[in-house]
Amino acid sequence: MTKESVIKILQEALDELDLKIKSEEIENLLEVPKFTDMGDFAFPCFSLASKIKMSPQEIAQNLRAEIKKIPSGFQDIQVAGPYINFFFNRKNLSIKLVNEIIKQKDNYGKIKIPKSKKRIQTMIECPSPNTNKPLHIGHLRNMSIGDSVAKISAFSGEKIIWANLNNDRGIHICKSMAAYQKYGKTKTPKSEKIKPDHVGGKYYVMFGKRAEKNKQLEVLAHRLLQKWESGDSSVRTLWKKMNKWAYEGFEKSYKKFNLPKHDITYYESDIYKKGKEIVQKGLKDGIFEKRKDGAVIINLEKEGLDEKVLLRIDGTSVYMTTDLYLATLKYKQYKLNKSYYITGNEQDYHFQVLFKILEKLGFQPEGLKHLSYGMVTLPSGKIKSREGTKGITMDEIIENTQELVQKELIKRFKLSKKELEKRSLVITLAAIKYALLKVDIKKNMIYDPKKSIAMEGDTGPYLLYSYARANSILNKVMKAKKKTKNKCHVLKLNSSETELVQKLSTFKTVLDKSHATLNPSLIAKYSYELSQIFNEFYHNSPVMDSEQQEFRLKLVTAFKHVLKNSLYLIGIDVLEEM
């Protein structure tokens, strides 16, 4: 029995009452009850009351009356106030479900698209760093979201194109260059004893502090930008050197984070001229206008937005200039169906303006979306990278969290240095990614390294521990050679078995909803709730030597596969033992 079976029953009953409701709407209304004694699925009738002059309770009773016979595979269909609750035949469902999960393993829940059918082409752009500073805690959330959305979308049958835009030019880059030119001169990452991508950040911070007293630094930065755009060889040489350091550092961070290798990398420096061409054409076509001071702008006040500069007074371009061209380039290159920008909510306005300008230029593709996420802070407060606050870079966050994990592992286990490094990194990334993904992406959040590594509670390590516990149960049974010859059968499901089966059965539903809403927090929440239910099962339902040993072994195995798949979807690797 599946959700589709419930939808079909409801569709037929609604048709009998002349309530024409699409199956998609029924699906959206269906709920999974919190408690198993309320059924496997529940259909609320509140929204139907507005369509006909009848209370939700009456609608529920009339719908139930139209279901003349309880279909095979269902135990019962009950009315509970304004709800219709559907109860599956749980014994049969349980055996069928665990066998299906065990058979499909890592592919359970995955949608296979036939070779004859074209897959949806989805581009995900992330993390799109600036080369004037290292990756920071915001990029950790950025990459966690991007990686998870990509995995959820691919699991749901889409073809993912991983893209990255290196913001490698502009006034912010020239500020780092100006400070380095004046105060760094011949210094290198090696001589500074810092990670390559931290060089630009060091001098960007230095620029911010010293420009307050030395106004000539601002003048120098703007002069460098003009010289860069005119192709000055000495400026370009310095720019290439500093950007090379940034890319070396970024790649090390991507690899440590297990970020998939990008399919295509764009560089703002390669495409900004094409953006300027679009602006010039828009100016010619009367879409844009030139101010008296020479700047090219678009006035969007009628659309509820402000005036936006597209070319500065000196003719140099801005971020928007590049984004205009890149948006069109992506669709032409890959024939995209969807294109997602993963950035913080401080860029909400930028994308509102971008999409509005693209619309005025006649470019209105489907699936162009800004996945905006809330700000991440540490317990110490708001992060301001330009002020050079310590402990906020991606590398520092991972290193500090890993140190905490290693201290805990040393207390519990005797591990080789190599094993300690390996295991602690897996736990560290699980702690960070889960902490960043369990919160709805729209919300601001605080990342607390100490709380994130706890082995109990709503944490990544707790999920890893739950997986390892399931693995330990299976290993103990096999080691004791206690595997019986009895067939997998169910005498009676206790409450913890029932809850675990029910939770396993909702994995596909949660996956579908997470994919539809582009919300990884649903998978994260599911992983935690599934682990809680499993651990309750562990305490209440001994596996070895029980009358239902074979079934319980299969139930534990099914849990392992589903939890592993859930964790994969939020970018977390598992450990066979903790």
C-alpha cells in the first residue's frame, strides 16, 4: 500500500460527491499523523468546506460513506472529526516494505528516468566566492544547501550541472590588490605562513582599516580597476598572482568539505565585457538610459524597486552587468529547465532587480530561482569579515570543530593518528552539515560548535551513532551465528515496531516534499525522527532470540538503508562504528 492508493480512493469518493479536485491537490492535503493510532495517512476536510456549504465533519462522513468497501491492503478507514484516517494492513505492509528497501538498498526512493525520456536539466550555482577573501561560515551553509538540493534533485530524476562563478574582478578585488601593492609587495602565502586563499582576505581587511586614515588608498583601488579594465599588463600580472592563490585555497576547502567537482566554472573576468554589450544594446533599445553624469541606469521605481546603475560614470561594470549575460549564457549552453542561485538573503534585492531587468530584456525562462538562506552567526555574535573577526573562516570552523571531536574520541577510544583524523573529520562534517541544514533555509541561525558535536540530541553525531548502533546489532547476530532458518513473519507488531515501519514508509513522501519545496531541512528532520524511533525500538524490541528475530533483523537492515540514504541527501557520510 502506498500514498498513491490513498489518493486513488479519495479521488473516486470526491468524484461521487461532484467535488472535482486534482490528485496533486489531494496529495498536498494528505498528512502523516504524528501517532500511529491515528492511522498511516490522514485527509483533512477543512479546505473543502469553502467549496460546498457543509462542515468539515459532515464532508468527512459523506466521503467515508462513498467508500463502500475497504480495499485490499487496508485494515480500516475511519472518520475522526474533520479527518479521514487510513490504516494499512500493517503486518503485510511491514514485510513488503522491508523487503523492498533491502532489495533496492542505496536506490530506495530514487526515481529512474527511462533512457528514452529526456531528464530535467538543473544547474546549481554555488558557492560563487569572491577571490579577495577566504571562504567563511556563510559559505559552509551555502555549500551544505547547494549540495543537498543537488542530491535531492538528482535522486528525484533530474540531471545536475554543478556550476561555480568566481567573482574575480571588481572594486573589492582591487582593494585587496591596492593594500598588497602598498604593504605586501613580495610576500607570499609561504612567507606569511597562511593558507593561499587567506592572503587576499588579510589585505582586504588591512585596506578597510588603513583607508580610513589614508584616503589615497581608495583612489589607488579605483585607479587599479580602471587600469585592469584597460588591460594594463602590470596590474593584470598582480591580479593573476593573487587570484591563483585564492583558487589553490578554495580547491583545498572544497575537497575537505566533499563538495562535488564543478562541471563548469565561470569567471567574471571572462564575461563582464559581454555584459557590457548587453547594457549598450539595452541603452540603444531604450530599455536603459544614460544619466547626465555618464552612468548607465535603469529606473525600476514603477515596479516598486529603485534606480539601478549598470555602468559606472567611468564606464566600469558592476555585478549586475555580469549577471545579466551569465543568466542567458547558462540556458544557451546547457538547454536548462531550471537554474538555481544559492546565496544569502542579503542578496534578495539584487536578484529581484536582476530577474526584473531580464524580463524587460525579453528573457523569461522557467525555473530561474534564487534560493535565499538566512544569516549564520556564531554564539559570539554577528560576523563581519571585512573587520577581520577571528574564527569565522570555513577552515577555522572545521578545524575548531574537529579539535573538539578529537578530544571526545580520545576519551572513548584508542585510535591510531590516521584513524583519529579520518573518523573525526567524518563526524565533524556530519555535525556541521546537519546543524546548518536542520534549520529552515530561510531562517537566520546560530552555529554552536560545542552543541553540534553532542552524541545525544538533535545532532549529526547522534545520527551517525544510530546508524553505527544498527550495524552493531547486525554484526552481533551474525557473529553469534544466531541467524534462524525461520521465514520472515510477523506474529504481532508492538508499538515501537509499528512506529518504525510507519516512519520508514514515509521516506518517499518526505523526499517528494523536500524536492518540491527545495527544503533540505525536511530530510534532516526526518533523519532525526527516524533515528529517535529506531533507538526506542532498540530499547523495547530485542532482536536476538526473539520470536520475530528474522523480521526484526530485516527491520534493522531496512532502517540502516533508509537512514544512510537520508544522510546522503544532506551530504553526510556514515561510519560503520563510532
